[in-house]
Amino acid sequence: MLSTLLVLASESEKSETPFFVVGVLFAVWAVVLGVTGTRSPEFASGRGTMSAVIGVSVVLAAAAMAMAVYVLT
């Protein structure tokens, strides 16, 4: 009986894969920004480029938080 309940409980859990995918994308984005920013002192100096970098970063952060909530609920 207990083993049946454990199997049913494990089947109803949501996959953590979306969270990990978004997390890896966010980490890769951070490394790319770090390397590019270190190599080029003029990186994101224009208003459009700076807005794009901030926008992508905010979207990835929000997606990671949303995936964490999705997995936990």
C-alpha cells in the first residue's frame, strides 16, 4: 500500500527540467555578458544596446523565478 502511494505521489510531481533549462540559459547569458564586458570597455554604451541587455536579463530572471514557482506548486 505504501509503495503504491509513493509511486502515485512521484508521478504527480512536476518536472524540474524547465527550471534547469532557464537556469542554464541565464548562467550562459551571465558568462557572455561578463566576458564581453571585460573585453570591450564600450560594451552596451549605447542606449539601445543597454536597454536590450537589461531587457534580456530581466526576462531571464523572471522566467527563472516563474519556473521555480511552477515546479513548487
